[in-house]
Amino acid sequence: MIISSVDSFATKTLATSTNQISNLIPLSSITNSTDIFEISTKENFNLVNPFYTETYIFTPFKFNTLSSLFNKTKLYRSKVLSYIKNKDREGFASWSKNISAKDLNKIISNLSNENREKLISILLQIEIPEKTFETYNSESVKTTKTKILKALNTILANPYVAGIYADVLSKTTIEIGGDGFYNWGAILKKVSLTPEAFAQLSDDDAVAILSHELFHRFNDEYGGAEGANTEGSAIWIYKAAFKTKLEVGESWAEAMYGTKKFYEDINWGNLTIEAPKNPSPKLIEVYNWMQTKDPSNLPWDSEELMTEYYNKYWKDLKRNVSWEEWLAQADEANKKMRYGEIICLN
């Protein structure tokens, strides 16, 4: 986005792959950061994310006056605080969809503990079917609710992923019930947590399970992968964001191919190897960040390369072995993917 001052008007030009659109906006109408936000998100621009890349250019006599108004951090923080104040879940969900993951992560992770708890109370939508109380004891349901809140406090404080999880939480219902931990998909927009199982998890495992299931919802919303990598990406996001030190052999490839091998070895079926078909800018941003943390350097956007690497380095490995044995095999495969077979042999 380019914004330059011209006499008493600001000329805004937004470039897309197919066209450029310009508007003249009177500077007199710009009085605060909220006005800037409203101007920057007018529907007639019809862009997924007008803030995704931007350059601000001001003539010298206007720079000092206007530069503070374009501080995105202050702008976005004020928007989030307004949604908290107004208890506006729907407003936050609509706004956060069009904000980059990097900007959302920064704002949400830097909220005070009080404001983070308030935001969670607004975004969290829990559903407890009557059948749950018939099947499970009320204490496990109560404990599950407490653990969900504690896990979300941890997740929404993480600087790498706080924003993307706040975003997806605003678009998701968490059901306490069912039989296992699973995602209902893009249509129902719901994840289920079985209370007696979730209630027994450690705090770290509760974060791992909840972040995993909610990342399935992220994939639903933003054009994520199907098949083996819908599981692989949901496993890897937790390890990339929350583990301070990976075990030797852990990687995005291990999470993806290991899941595929596990399903095959215990006869759960064959998971396909697929790249995202229609990834959104936000998904590309998040997946690219995940790749920077990945020892295997998984080519997540190339179905051809992922299939080739699986056939060359992973297909003949034994998954139905101890975790330690599996990771030893995975470590060698990771190195071959990242550095090539010749270097690894030397």
C-alpha cells in the first residue's frame, strides 16, 4: 500500500496482480487511528489483506503530523482492546481474518494477563451436549473446562502463534464430549474433546492437544493441506512454537511422513501426500514460518517433491518400532532431505 500526501488529499494506491485502484481521501477526514483503519479496509478495494505488504511515503511537511497515525502496532492494539471492551467476538473474527499472522501474534502475545483472559472469555465458545453429562461425570467436565482455559492462556501468550490461535478460536466452537479428540471440519467449525481423557492430561499435553485440534481449524479456514500433512502440520506447529529443544529426528517431515507410516503400519489406511490446493496469504505466511524451524526443510508447497522425498527416504522405514528407534531413522532421512545423500554419506 502506498499512501502519499498531496495538498489536502491523501492518495491511496493499492496494487494487485491484475490492477491498481486509487482513491482520494481528504486528510481532514483522518482524525485518529480508527479512521485510518476504516479507510484502509474499505470493501471497494476487495483485497484479502491490504496490510500484507506496504510502503508509506509522506512529503516532509506532513510526515511528523501523520506518521504516528500509521503505527500499525498502536492501531491494531486499539482495535483489539475495543473488541475486548465491547465483548465483540464477531467483530474480532471478521477483523482478524484480514490481518497478517505476524501482526496478530505481536499484538495478542503482548496483551496484559488481564486483557488476555478477557479476550479468551469473549472468544471461547464451549458447547456441552446433554449426552456428555449422561456419559461422563460432572467433575471431569469441570476439570476439562479449567484445563482448556489454562491451555489457551499459554497458547495466546506465545509470540509465535498467539494471534493465529486467537483468530481461529473466534471462528470455532469447542465441544466437551464425543469420543476422542477431533476436528469436525470447515462446515461445522467445531472441535471435540472427550472430558475424561482431556481432564487427565498434563498441562503441556493439554496445550499440545488443543493447539493441534485448533490448527486443523486453521487449515480449514485458510486453505491448508489435506491427507498426511493436515496431521503433519498440526503436529509440527506445536513443536515449532512451544518446544524449546527438539528431540534428534523430530521435524515437519517426521510429523507428516511418520503419521502416514503409522497409519499404514497399524492398518488405519493410506494418507495421501498433498500440497495445499488454494493456500491463502495467511496460510502461506504461517507455513513459511514453520519451514524456518524445520530441520528437514519440507517442501510443503510442492506435492511432487514431497512425494519424491517420501519414496526415496521414508517409504521403506519401519514405523512400528520404539519412539527412539523411529527417531534415529527419521534423523537420517531428515539429513538426506536437507543436505542431500552425498553429504550425508560423507
